[in-house]
Amino acid sequence: MSRVRVDRTQGATFVELFFDLVFVYAVTQLTSFVLHDLTWSGVGKAGLLFWLVWWAWTQFTWTLNLADTEHVWVRLPTLVATGVAFFLAQAVPDAYGDAGAWFAVSYALVRLIGLGVQAWVIGQDQKRSLTTWATASMLGIALVLVGGFVAPELRIWFWMAAFAADLFSAGLAGRDVWVLEPGHFAERHGLIVIIALGESLIAAGVASAEIERGLLFAATTAGAVVATCALWWTYFGTLHARFEERFADQGDATRGRFARDVFSFWHAGIVAGVIGVAVAFEEAIAHPQEPLTQGAALALTIGVALYVGGLGAASARAGIRDGVIIRFGVALGALVLTPLIPNVAGWVSLWALAIVVIAMDVLDGRTQDL
């Protein structure tokens, strides 16, 4: 066993949290990206960028899961990857323009550093699994890299192909045996959800910086805070602990597929949903008396659908049946109500979100008590 492989149960460590904070910056950049291009094209481009940012981040949850992150030769490459990820985040706003090469090269370096550390840390019993994963991953990395240097109008096609290649590589590698520590893995994904929710409040705070404080300001800001707390409860009330429990129940033969599906795949939708909600927060607080624009209304309802629906899908995949129908119903209902959002004031939309999510949490809690 490698001397850089942990021989004890560990929680998330300082270097991992530091690494995560850079990706918070990338998420913040994505929120701004969407806010400045609230069109179907803009949302699609932002979604693709989010996937690449997410895939670079989630790879490190696998890489560092069994690594001794207090060992100097694990910390150093993780810090290097953190620095490179900062350039990745900086390039997000103009990734489809002049910063395409910066984004692509930074992305490729983060992925390659992650694979390198993973190869060093992983045990002999998983070398075959890693070889399959690393080999298959090279196609997606290469497509992103090439896409960063082609003409901007062609870039999105290369990055869409990279997205498909990532899904293929994950599907291929997921069939192999992976030894993972459930507590640490679940904690890392829980922390990124917390960070994303915190970022939504940061967006609200930035939007409110120049607004005259008064009753309307208080009502709108309180709506954003209550809605965020309700979304937090939806995930951390019971689901986070239950995800970890179901993860721990898996054997080595199924643990990799469980981690891939519940955490690497479905948590991407959960975090992406928070970005959509943050966009609506920012616009609603900046113009509380005005209805949300059609684009912001879509960001709100699609964000809720992704967050709640992602939790429903992750729950179903984890074998947690109670509450799944409620979550899918709320996700569908949010999409159906999209045409109504531009007809009410922004502050009303935020409180409507808060009330719906609170009601869902109460129903979910009662279902679990039955």
C-alpha cells in the first residue's frame, strides 16, 4: 500500500476545503455568465461550462478519497491543482471567446493532476479500474483542449463531444471495482452543496448592496434567506445522512456505480439548480417590485426543478423511496408554473419558492415518520 494512502477514517481536510473554495469562485462566475445572457443559448453554454467545472471538481473527490491529504506529496499537487483551477475560474466569463485556450488548458491540467495523484494513491487491487478510467478520460480531455483553440463558433461542438465522452468514460469505468470510503465521499459532496447554497446568498447580498433599505428590502431579502434555508433543509434534514448510509451498505462491486450515479452524476444537477436559483435571487433583490424577466423566471423554475428533481433522482437511485414522488411533483410543478412567474413581483416569487419548499420539507418529514 502506498505511503500516501490513508490508513484511517478521515473527514474533509483543510487542503480539500481550500481546493473547493476556488471552485466556489467558478460557480460565482457561472452565475454571472447566466445573468448576462438569459437566453436558451446562454443557459445551454453555461450548462456545458458547469459540467466541465463540475467534472474537474468531482474527479478530485475520487482522487483524494483514500489519499492521506496531510501528506506533503498529496498536499503539494492538490495546491498546484488549486492554483490552476483559479485560472479555470477566471476564464469562465469569456470561455467561448478569447479565453477559450486558458479555460481548456487549465481544465486539462486539473484533470491530469487529479489522475496522476489517483494513480499514485490507488491500491494494486484497483489498478485495472484506474487504467480503464484514465484511458477513457483522455478522449474527453483532448476534446476540451482542442476545443479551446478552434474558432469560437466551433468550440461548443467540441465541448459537447467532450461531455458525451465523459459520460462514456464514467459508464465504462463504473463497471469496475472501486474501494471508496463512504463518509469522506459523502461529506465532500455535502460540503459543495453547502458552498453552492452560500454562493446563492452571496449573489443576493451583492445585488442588495446599493438598494435603499426599507420594508420591501427586508421582505425580499428575508424571502431569499428563508428559501435558501428551506433548500438546505431539503438536503441536510435527513437525505445527506441517508445517502451516506446507503453508500456504506454497498459492496466493493457496486460501490463505484453508486458513487458515480448518486454523487458524481445527480449531485451535478443539484448544484446546477442552486446556480439557477441564485440568478433569480440577484434579479429579484435588485428589482423587488418588478416581475422577474422571462429569463430569470426560467432560471428560477429550472433551478428548483434541477435541485429538487436531482435530489429525487439521487434518492431513487440510492433506494430511498419515501419522498421521491413529492420531490418529482414539486420539480414538475415548478416547470409548469413558469409562465406565471413574470406576472408577480420579484419578492413574491421568492416567498412563493420559500413556502413551496417548506411545505415539501414538512410533507417529506411526515412521510418518513409513517
